[in-house]
Amino acid sequence: MVSKILMDEFHRYWNGSQRIPGVSEIMQAAGLTYLPGPAGDALASAIAEGLCDAETYGIPNQIPDEYIRAAQVFGTAVHKASDLLDKDNLNKIKLDPMILPYLNGYRQFKLDYGFEVEASEERVYNETYNYGGTLDKRGTALNKGKRVKAIVDLKCTFKIQPTCKVQMNAYDRAVGGGFWKIILHLRPDFPKGYKVQIAEDKHWGAFLNALSIFNWKRNENMIKGW
């Protein structure tokens, strides 16, 4: 469900005065993030797990904080630009040229899938399981010619981790369930600037297991800050 939950400057979610765990926080506690890359090196892991275009920043094997911050800023900028595009409020003159290929990929996806945005960067909350999150996009799209409700998560990483499908199932249940769960992979070297993966419902069980591990660790004081 859409909720009035808030996120503070430390990216922690709150329902009134009660702190609640976020989807990413839950998955990290259960070991479902930062999976090793094929070669097991830090660079492959970093790129795969969400550092947008990390290789363009020359990240070496030991990843300095400034490169990580730069990649995170870039990812945030891509999301912001897509939001402005959805609202028809994008100033192309001020747009960073590095962001444009990713934005073009998103625009082409919208055309190909008839994606119509109803909400962007939406705070969501699952009251039953007491967790929150921030959903990239919610709206409707064309699936085999039929318009269906859909949620979309933008990724501009080197590759997509299997854990993204778990994450999408958590978001789906937080907005009522039954959504077409689209992982939108944006990269300039793709023929259309994007590729799509669909998250199946079967990954919901993995998130429930992760939530159980998180709650156990929290109850045993094994998670810092809780």
C-alpha cells in the first residue's frame, strides 16, 4: 500500500515514531546483496550491485569511496532525469551529456511498452509484514497487447543480479500485489538502449526468508543501529 512513511537523511524508514526496515536493508542483512562477480573481484561485484557505469569512473580493484559516491550520484541523476521526463519538465539544455543515452533508452522503453507513469519515486509500505521501500515507477504497460498494471525498477549497472527479482516481489506486495514486475536495464551499448527482465512471483518466498533472517538478527542485536 502507498503510505505516509518517511525516509530520513540516513535512508531509514519511519512510520510515525516507529522505525521500520527497508527492502534493501532486509536483503543486505540476509546476505542477498553484494554477491561476488564471476571473477570474485571487487570491481565486478561493485558494478553488478548497482554502481551505475562504475567502469567509466576508472574504479580500480580496491574501490575508493570517492568513486563509489560519484557512481551513486550518477545513478541518482539518471533517476531524476527520468522523473522529469515523465512529468514533461526536463530541461534538455542543462542535461549532462553522459545521462542522455540512458534517458533515451528509458524513452524508447516507454514507447515500446506503452508505459504510462502514475507514480515515481513512491514510498510504499507493507502493513502485514511491516517493511517499507521506495519504488522507482508505478503505472500501466502493454503486455501482449493488453494494458496491465506494472511496476518498473531502473537499473544502469553492468549486469542485473538475480536478487533484483526478489526486490521487485517485495515492492509488488507493498503496493497490493498482482503487478507486472519489470526490471529495466539501461545501457548505451544495448541496441535500443535498454533490455527488460521480468520478475516472477516465485521469488516472493525468498524475500520472506530474508525478512525472517532480518527479524531474527534484529532480535538478537546482530544488526548495527537496531
